[in-house]
Amino acid sequence: MGTRALIVVQDYDGTEIAVIYRQYDGYTTGLGDNLAGFFKDFSIVNGYSGKYDPEANGMGCLAAQLVAHLKEGAGGVYLYPSGTRDCGEQYTYFITCDNPDESPEDHAPVKMRCNSGYYGQMFDGLAKDFDGAAVEEAACPIEEDEDE
């Protein structure tokens, strides 16, 4: 059985654009690190500018690029209707950004939040700052055996 996860892509105002279901490797050092690596250099713009590489023309464009990145043939990755939850997921990743029109730099970096059904919120920040191993360790530290 795989570690299931949902990826919820939200617009600047919190409106859900896409819910992507991943059947396996949904844990922080799997899918979490994959998402962070994919998003780390992205700039979200309003109107294709070509000034940033890579860039997405809004969150809908980013969601489409994410599906293209994740999907490799039949199975494994599925699109679900907005609002879908309770699919057996152990992790939920929320992907968003601030409105680039309100940014002094005319673009915005990707933000990521990771929730676990067991540990609650595990990360909330810029995708480029996500480190799956550190997130996992902070959420469920390994206790040292005092007898050793």
C-alpha cells in the first residue's frame, strides 16, 4: 500500500483550482521534496513576461505545469474535483502564492503547506525552504534511548 497524498493548488484568494491525488510516495521526503524541488525557482506572474525562468502565468498555469511534471503514463496521479478530501491520504500539500499584482517585484514565489493526518500541520512557508527530512524530524523526533 502506498503513502497517499493530495496536492491542493489554490489561487491567491484561497479558491481551489485543482486537487491532485498521488497514490504513492506522498511522504515529506518523497512527494514533499519533489514538489519543493519543482517549485523552488518558480515565479508566479500576471501576464506572461518571459523575465523569469521558470515562471507560471498565475496559479492555473502552475497547476497545469505541475500535472505535466507529475504524470507518467496510466495510474499513480489523478485529478479530483475541487474540495475533494478523505481519499485515504496521509499527507496534504497546499500550494499557493501571494498575488503578484500586489508584489513590489511584479512576481511571487510559490508557497507550500504540508499537513499530516497524524501530526497536523508540519510546514508552512516558501517551497524553496521545504526540506522533507527536517520537516519529518521536527514533527516526529526520534527519542534517544537513555540506557545506551
